[in-house]
Amino acid sequence: MASKIKMLSLRQQIMFARNLGALLSAGIPMASALTRLSSLLPKQKDKLAEMSQQVASGRYLSHTCQGLLPEEIIAAIVVGEQSGKMVPVMFEIRDTLMMKVRMIKTAQSLVQPAVMLLMGISVFIGFILGVIPILSETSSKLQPRGRQTERGMLMEGLVNLSEFLRNSGPYLMAMLAIVIVVLIVYGRTPQGRITMFSWVLKVPFLGSAIKNISFALWARYLALMWRAGYSDMPKAIGITMKSIPAVFREGVVRYQADMVLGKGLGAACDPERLDPSDPRQQWPVFLQVALQISEQTMETDDQLTTASVYLLEDAETTINRMVEFSKIFVLILVAGSAALPIIAYMFEVVTMVGNTLSGHMR
């Protein structure tokens, strides 16, 4: 019974492409190279042994690795087999996958400011719930007996906020949990993913960074296909479309349709020739310019690779700035959380002393 085929992880895909390319460049036959790869990918040992036997019997590598690698990678391998340039194609696949790793790390760095913001808000709420009631009680005890407790505006506001969170906190937490569950369930539907992704894209700076990362990967995959010798650009666009989030695919589908009709790479995404409502109007400028230049110079792979690098660098710059800004914001929030109760308490003491002195003077 054939073992179940499991898609290689991104790290395993890089190991597969890099080491297979190195073995082939050393003159080792494909079947033997696949056998040697089993030591690097022990979980796929049986599958690699089966692939080696099939290649030795005359089948193509692209036929044997179905389900093991993404469709766009297999398409590039097909081109390498047809052109006889398997070694450079494998190294191009390696470089593309390594760039994908870099993009994922860039996107994951967005978690840091979100966590820091959550921690800052937690500290603030902790001070409101834990410190303010104690300070309020202490200031009340210091006031003269028999007189109605008087609080300053700042302390009164903090006390009211503390009481609100203490009384309504469980209900707010329950509502928040319900909202999170609803969003998770909704986000698992195709339309839900598109809608929620479109919400994120509207966030200033963050949306631009995510869009650049998404199109950078797609441009890199297109460059890989072209460099490998895949001359059918409309079909290459269809194959690589899966690498881009669904919210952007309508524009890619229109781009592919215009390419089928005979429009050039640049003309099919030229903002001046598109309707204002066309989703291609929102494509990154780097990509639009690269496609327009490639239409004139026929250096499609170089232009797409350059565009992907620029897009990723721009996204990294934006995200790094967001991380630095979040650090400053959280620092201010935490410092304010610590200082606000103290300021409110000191203001209470000063006010109380002033009232006492004025009472004695009368």
C-alpha cells in the first residue's frame, strides 16, 4: 500500500532543491541523487525511494513529486526537464524559497508590536484595577472625619474607570470571547478570509507592507518561471496565482485575461489604461513599473526579481518602523500607567492639605 504523500515544509523544500541541485551539478544521476536525499529527509524516505525507482524506470521527476512540492515549483521543474537546465532551475527554486522564508519572517515580526501593545494595555488595566482602589481608600482615610469624601477630577475619573472595569469586566471579557470565536469561525470561510484580509489592508502602513510582501512573492515566482524558460506567461500567471492571497486574485485574473487577448506585460497593468475601479490600480508601483520596463527590454526575469527585492525591502522598512514606534508607544503607556495613579494621589494630598490649611485660617 502506498504511503500517504505529505507536502514538504518550507524548510524541507529548500533542503530538497538545494541538495538535489548540488548533487546533480556534481554529476550524480537523478535516481541516485534522490536516494541520497533520503538521509536529509528521513520522514520522506519511502517516498524518495519510490521516486528514485520511478526515475530509474524512465519517469520524469516532475511526475514523481506530485503532492510533495507546490504546483508552481513542479511547473518550474517541468521547464527544467524540457530545457535540460535542471541544475540552474533547482538553484533558482532554492533562491525563491529562501526569499519566501525572508518574507514570512518579515510578516511574523508584525506579531511583536501587537504583543507589546497587548502587554501595555494589560499593565494599564492592572494599575487601574489593583492600585487605584488602594490609593483611593488611603486618600479617603486621610480626610477629616465627618466630612464627605471629596476627590479631585483625576482621581474621581480613575476611580470611576476602576469601578466600571471591576463591575463590567466579566461581561466585557465574555463579549470579547464571543467576538473572537465569531471572527475565527468566519475567517475559516473563503469569503471571510477575503473580508478580514481586506480589513487589515485598510490599516495605515500595515496594509501597504502586507500588500508589498504578497506581490513580492508572486513576482519572484513569475521570475522563476520565466528564468526557467516557461514562455507561456498567461499560463505561468495562472499557476503562480495560488501564491498570492485571494483578496488580490481578481486583479491577477483580469491581468491574465488581458494577456490572453494579446496585451503586453506592461500595458495589461498600466494605470492610465485601466478603469479607476480596476483592482490592478492598487498594485504596487514597483511591480507596475517593472512589468512596463520588461515589455520594452524583454528582461522579464531580471525586472520581476528586482521588483520583488524592492517590494520586500520597502515592507521590511515599514514594519521595522512600526516595531520601533510600538516600543515607544508601549513605553509611554507603561510609564503613564505607573505615573498616573501617583500623580492623582499626590494631587489628592495637595488638595487635602490646602483645604485643611484654609479651614484653619478661617
